[in-house]
Amino acid sequence: MGARVFRPAPVGLPGLAALALGFFLFLLALFAARRRALGGPTAMEARRSNRSWAGIALQAMAIGTVAIGPVRVGLDPLSGPSLLRAGTVLLLMLGATGLFHAASRAMGRNWSIVARTRTDHQLVQCGPFAHVRHPIYVALFLLLPAFALAYGHERALAIGVPLYCIGTLLRVRHEERLLRAQFGGAYDLYAGRVKRFVPGWF
């Protein structure tokens, strides 16, 4: 959507290769998270918020805004701008994948796409959750500039970033409501000590 409104900037093949590699690794991390969530003994679902699907849809639209559209491969693959883009894209994708993997691994069977809690749900405060309450959303946010740089869709970030932020806030609202219902004061203490997205700040 955004790339159709804005003319894409020229990009190089190394950036596209970096994105492909990073996205493949991200899919592996996603598959591993899914396997962990389905493993072990079955537990009853305590609470669920299907309203969080609205936030999921907005986040998906945000990523689609910067990832879908024409691509202009016009940079010399060995030129400085092309290699700089590729290096930045690779760092962003590795950061997104590493943070997602660490956070989903810390969550274990608690991880799910839609907001829900289980009867054996645990309040995870280790790993990335010791620093921010929603590290997976930080990881997913890194996909936006990675796709934008790889495809030359930087201007589409003007649409994608606000969409992603709105979707994330919707999901956070529903998830935190469920966690407070499940853990009560323990979650309030955790929330008072650990910020949502940026350690010690926001």
C-alpha cells in the first residue's frame, strides 16, 4: 500500500539477499516458538481475548505497507550504499530474530499469537522480560525498517510505523488486562518496575 503511494528508492541485490536470509532465520525462530507452545502436557485455557485480533491485523497491515510494492534494483551490488543497506538490513533482521527467539524461549508454553492465559500460566520475568514487558513487539517492530531498507520503501514507514504502534497498543491493552486478572498485584509490581518497550524509559 505505502510503496504504491511513494516511489521506491533504488536498492541493491545484497540487501535483498540479507533480507531473505534474515527472514528465513526469523521463520525458523517462529516455528520453534510454535513447537514449544504446543509441547508438554495440555493445560486448560483460563482466559482469552479475541479482540486482540484487531491489533494483530493492524500490525500485519503495517508490515505489508512497507513490504509490498515495486522494487527498483538499481544500485551496483558492490557500491558503498548497496553494502551499507545490506549490512543494516542484516543487523535489523538478526536483532529481530534474536530478540524474538530469546523472548519466545523465555515464555515457553505461555507463548501464543492471540492474547490468552492458561491455568498453568507463569508470569515470565526472566530473559528479555527482565528489561521490557513486551520484547516480542519490539522484535517485530525491527522488521519494518528492515523491509523498508531492503526494498527501498523508506517513505512507506510514514504509514507503517503509526499503524504498527496503534496495533501494538491494542494488543498490549488486552494482554495486560488478562495478565492483571490472572496475577493481580504481582503483575502490578512487575509493571511498576519494568517498562513496556524501552528499558527504563517507555
